[in-house]
Amino acid sequence: MTFQEHLDRFHKLQKEYLGWGNAVQIISWDWRAITPKKASTARADVIGLASAKENEVLCSAEMRETLEYLTEHADQLEQIDRTCVRLLKRDCDRACRVPADLFNEFSVLQRRSEAAWEEAKRTDDWKLYEPHLDNMFTYTRRMMDYWGFEGSPYNGILSYNEEGMTAEKLDGLFAEVRDGITPLVAKVAASKVEIDDSFRQQLFPVPQQRIMAQMILKEMGFDMSRGLIAESEHPYTCGFSLDDVRMTTHYYEDQCIPAIFSTLHEGGHGLYEQSYDRKLNGTMAGNGLGSGMHESVSRFWENIVGRDRAFWDYMMPKMQEIFPDQLKNVTAEQMFRAVNKSGVSLLRMEADELTYNLHIILRYELERDVFEGRVAVADLPKLWKQKMGAYLGIEPQDDRTGILQDIQWSMGQFGYFPAYALGNMYNAQYSARLKKELPFEQLLREGDLKAIYDWKQKNLYCHGSLYTPDELMNMVTGESLNAKYLVQHLTDKFTKLYEL
């Protein structure tokens, strides 16, 4: 076969692989957002069939041969094709190195682990869950040996979520964040400043909250002709193409602030998925740049924009139009202070902007130490409590509010937790550059979010996965990821808010 014939075959296989992947995601979105409860089992079977076809294409002899040839001739490829070959070969190598019987056994244990976690959390029974979690760590570690890694074993799974990142780098970044904000958390807790957010607990009818969510997405610049928002228990976003981006949020009738921020968060993911260069559409490069960067763009809109005082100068009148009775006496200053109120929480999902990163660092340190053989699964509940006490000054009295609170480990989803803190670091760093180039506060106060979107589209969104995270950060900010920007952002904000 000629070079061009190999390239043509690659384009065909890439399209087929991404097509089956989109089928899995579309069925999964449907399953979570609109599938009747009694149809869940049948829908899960369909997802399994589509997943098998996706893996069949990925691990086919034709795919492996094509990727090997084009990797050897990468210097003849244009940038987009060269990147797509690299990304698809990474997926192929990872999937094909693990023996099918090992992966199938892991999949069975994974389903059992999730079920055991649900029961263990409900009954606060760590011992019920412990052997299942041990299986998740053990089998993942066995697959890491097939995937390969350099340095820490944890790198075998971390590098897949965040290309170029290692446990060694994370140790330094997270130590700087931990050491920088742990004293700040203690100072905020000791502050005499009290923030009254009692207005949060009222009746906010869901139909009006749906109108609110649509309004927020429109202000952000999300194109509703190329996407939509539905409802699910846990908000999330799927991008199938530039012209098909689907999000969900969740509404609570007794408060509206959670839906405000889940909409800003998922809207941030959604804008990213709608904003790649159209030349990347339908290719491996037409995706977000790793989990950390994807979390950064969502947390930018959630935290940097949504928790800024100037944002509420513009947004508060619009909120009062939707909720005239509930918010008629609430000022922009009151809303700003309420959405930034800090308080130590046992639960990650309820943590504020200041303390959230410590919850993430705790989880990272524990899963890293298990994979490196320094910690046994049986010791995790005790170590969890010790770290909560050291970092946040509070210890859970049961495992339900400690080690059992998150579902991720029960699914074998290791290496992803760091993305949330990395996202906060990324957006703090490129936001510092954005604020030097744009009159950020003025734009927020005037409601000119398009100017902010345009800056992000030009500097971040359009590139998709063409570059590594480190390459992109150097392009945008002139330096590699630096934790000092997040520490400075949090220090400046909470020092002022709590008059420290």
C-alpha cells in the first residue's frame, strides 16, 4: 500500500472508531437524561454492544497496522493527522496490551464494586466495601503493568488523563497549593466576619429555574441551535461534534444557587465542545485537551466569572426578573458574599472554592500511595480521617461522610481526581493573563461575556487536542503550569472577603 492509501484507511478507521464512541455516549446520555427507569437494563445491554464494537475497531489488525505505518512516516503527515495518529495509537496501545480475559474479569468486578459501594454507603459499612475496593486497586495495578509507566506506578494511569503529567510533578504542585492555603483556611475559620446567606433557602420553582438556566447559557454564548440542556441526577456534558453538544443540570426546589453553578460549570464544558476549530471536527483532535484542561474551562465560568462581584452587578437584575418575590430584596453584594461563603465541609461536593482543592489533594495522596505500595486499602479509612484533620481541622465520625462518600474509586476511576485541582490551577494562571489583556471587571459589569469568550476561543478552545497541556500553557501564558497563581487568587479573594 502507498502512503496515501494508508492515510485514507486511517481516516476511514478513525471515523468508524469515533462513530461507535459517539454511539456509546449518545445512548449513555439518553440513559441518564430521559430513559424510563424500567428500561435501564435493556439500555445498558445496548451500551455494552456498542462498546464492544468500538473496542473491536480499535484493536483490529487493520488499525494496528495502519497506525504503525503512519507512526513510522509521521514526518510526512500534516499537523492534524500527525496528532490524530498519535492520540489514536495511544488508545490502541493501551487497549490492546491488556489481555481480554483480564479486562473482562475487571469489568465484572467493577459492576460488583459499584453495587457494593452503594450498599456500603447506605449502611455505613466499610468492611462490606473493602474487598471490592481492594479488587479495583489490584486489577488496575495489574493493567498498569501492561500499559507501562516510568517512575511512579501511578504515572501509568495519570498520564492517560493528563498527558505529560507525572506524580513527581503533581507532588510539587499540590504541596505548594496545600502549604499555601491550609493556613488561610484556618484564618478564615477564625475570622469574625459573618456572611448571611439565609435567603438561599426558599421555594424556587423548577420551571423558573429552567428559564434561569437558559438565560445563563445564552449570556455565556452557548449556541442552543447546536446543543441543549436536560436534567439528570448528576450534571454532566457530552460533546458528539461541534453541532451536537448536550448537557444536563439538576434543580433543587428549595434553593437555586446549586443550579446556577452547575449550569455555569456544564456551560463551560459545553462552550469548549462547541468551539474547536472546525477543521478538527470528527477527528481525534476535536476533543478537549485532557481532563485537567476540560475542568479548567468549566471552573473558569463557575469560579472566576460566576463568583466575581462584577458578574452579579450585571446578573442580579436578570435573576430578580425570574424570581421577583424570592430575590426582590437581595443585592448584588449579598449574592456575591453568599456564593463565596467559606466553611469547612466533610463532603467534597459541598466544599467551597477555598477548601475544595484540599479535598482533591487528600484523595490524590491516598490513591498514589496505594499504587506505590506504601498504604494498604485496609488503612484508608483511618488515613482519610487523619488527613482531613490535618488539612481541614475536622474529622468524619463515620465512613459514610469519609471514605465512602465518592463513587469514583468503586468504578476503578483512578487518576481523575487530580484533574479538578489541576483545572483550578490552569484557569487561575491563564485568567491572570486574560485580566492583563482585557478589562475583565468592566466586561463582567457590562455583561459583555462575548469579549471574554472570544479571548478564550482564540487562545484555548480552538486548538482542541493539537497540543499537550504544557505546550498550550506555554503558548498562552509564557510558562509551564505554576501553582502560585491559584494560591494568590485564593489568598487575595478570601483575605479581602473575610477581612484577614
